[in-house]
Amino acid sequence: MSLTATPTPGKLLLTPKDHALILIDFQSQMAFATHSIDAVSLRNNAGLVANAAASFKVPTILTTVAEKSFSGPMFSEVTEPFPGQALLDRTSMNTWEDAAVIKQVNAIGKTRLVFAGLWTSVCIVGPTLSALEQGFEVYVIADACGDVSAEAHNRAMDRMVQAGVRPMTSLQYLLELQRDWARTESYDSTTGVAKRFGGAYGLGITYAKSMFGAHEG
């Protein structure tokens, strides 16, 4: 039996309209004990994801744990792209056990969910496995998560992937939402996020545009 290829994207690829993003516990107290990724890279990757979602108008839930009494404020890199949006503060380590968060998930109405946050083995494993069990399709942005050790982060990722979670990275998330440089309506915002948070890739964009007016499209 022969196959005929067509120029259409696979259904497993994310689009701006087919998912909701849930960003969990990007807070000072959680970051202090995170050692699987350095704090600068963590904040940068979290900011990349948040700004990517905001630029593509992806419905996003921001949730904290014990913000006022213990864990401190959420990273400004995560909150600034969503001015005026309320943070859903919890007592539960498993975000999926918080009624206010679940109410928001149901209000958004997406069956595909993308997660990132601290710590991978607790605050990401809990809701992802819970969402999977309830029939949701789940992605985790691995380099926008962190844990008390590389071993803790890696074993948590292994556990989630074995259960059916799909892993990805922060820059992959941004570029998967854009996916075609001919989409001029989001070109400037995508390259703008990449220049600010995309590390060496962002420097390359800045250089190419400054030196010889390069344009991917």
C-alpha cells in the first residue's frame, strides 16, 4: 500500500487555539532549592514561554502556592505578559486538587493542556498525571521546569513520559506556535520574543537583521 504525502501539519503539533497553558509556582522560595537548572536560565525560559503564550493569545492560568505566607511572588517575567490577570493561590501541592484552578480549566474548555513550573517531581507530576487520568492531552515544557536535583527532575520527566505526557522545550513551544515565517501577523512578535529570551538564537536574529536586514519570510 502506497502513501501520498500532503503539505499539512500533524495533529500532534500545538497551535495557538488548541490548548491552554498552566504556569505553576514560579516563585522565589521554590526557586531557592531548584538545582536542576540555574536560576537565570529558569527565569529566562519561563519568560519565553509566558511571552510566547501572551503574544499568540493562548489562554493561560497562573497559579501560586502560599504566595503571601511562604513562597513569595511569582517571577515578573511570567506575570508581566498578562497585566491585570489574577493569580490563583493554592494550599495544595497538586494544582489539579484546587477547585478554583479546575473551575478555570473548565471555563477555558481546552482538552489539550501545556504545563510548566516548579518543582517537576511534585507540582508538575501531580496535575499532569491527574489530567491524563481524566482524559486530557498533556504536554510539559521540560526546560521551563526545575527540581531540587537533576535526578529529581529527570526521574519526574521519565515518569510523566511513561504515563503519556509529551515533553517539549521553551523555544520549541514558541516556534511551534509560529511554525511558518510567512505568517506575517505574528512574525514581529515571535522574533521579538526570540530576541529577548532566545539566547544565542535571539542574538543571531538581532545580528542578521541589524547587519543585512535578514527576514525569514
